[in-house]
Amino acid sequence: MEVGGEVIGYAYRWRGDKPLWVGERVLVPKNYFSRIKYGPGPTTGVVTGLGSTYRRPLSFITGRAPESE
């Protein structure tokens, strides 16, 4: 699954019971850049693609983002 956002653009895995869809807002773990810009805690991103060609270990999406932020 590909997730994009202001400081993200990576592939992640999803282990939730309901599938995610393109355009859905999700929470992803911090990476180097998001930690500097936003501090600790997960970052909000948007699902930009289902599936990925990336073939190394992937982090997991933390969960669905809340409706209002």
C-alpha cells in the first residue's frame, strides 16, 4: 500500500480487518523528516495506491486517521 502526504511517500503494510481505499486518511509511524517537522507521534497520510513494487521490510500503518483534525 502506498501512502503519500506532505512529508511521506512510502509503502506500508495494513493489518486491519477492514480494507483501506485510495483517498482514505491513515496514521503512519514517524520517519526522520516527519519527526523533525511535527515532533513525536504518528503522521497523517493519504492512501495513494493499493499494492507496491517495494520488496524490503515495510512498517505498518498505525490506523485510520480520525474524521476531524
